[in-house]
Amino acid sequence: MSRSDSVRFRYNQAILAAAIIAFIGALPLANARTYLLPVLLVPLAVGIWAWRAGTDADARELRVRALAGQRRIPWDHVVELATDPRGRAVARLDDGQEVLLPAVRATDLPRLVSATGQTLPGAAG
């Protein structure tokens, strides 16, 4: 499957820029005392999370990516795509689990469904 057949959802890259600025800002503090070096881990972790976290979808599966690792969910295990009260997208699975789809909002659901090659019921097209 080519990259054009998949859809990627990521958080705003301004988070990554803020993490880089925070890392640079924490350098003088971390250099002041050696026991303060772990302070640098916080903006580093936020930066890695902002770069990696998100949801990828193609005709075969959903890939939910986090700071460390990813989960692949075949579409035949997804019973429903819905939203939670905060407007975030959730995939309900056939085993009763609900998986939050990082970086996917309620308004992104039609684009997510289009990655499967399907159309939404009642969608003009």
C-alpha cells in the first residue's frame, strides 16, 4: 500500500517547537547542579511525544501511535467510530474496548473513514 492510500493525524507541531524552546531554556538550570539534569527529560519526552503520537489509517488497519510503541487495530475489529463528550474520536472494538484515537477530532471522522475506501452513510458523493 502506498503512502497516498493512508491518512495521518498528528498533533500540532507547535507543541514540538515549545518543547525545543523549553529544553533550551532548561539547559542553564540543568548545568547549575548535576542533580538537576533530569529536568531536561521533561521537555525531551514532550518533544518525542509531539513528534510521534497520532493515528495512521489505511484500508487494512488503524495504527495508534504513542510516546513509546504503537497499536495496530485491523478494521474488522472496529465496530464503531464515535466521539467522546470532549469531541475526541474513539474506536469501539468488538471486544468492548474503547480506544482513543490520538490527534483525531470529531470533524476528522469522514477523512478517517475515507482511508478505508468506504463512504459514510448519507454522504453526498
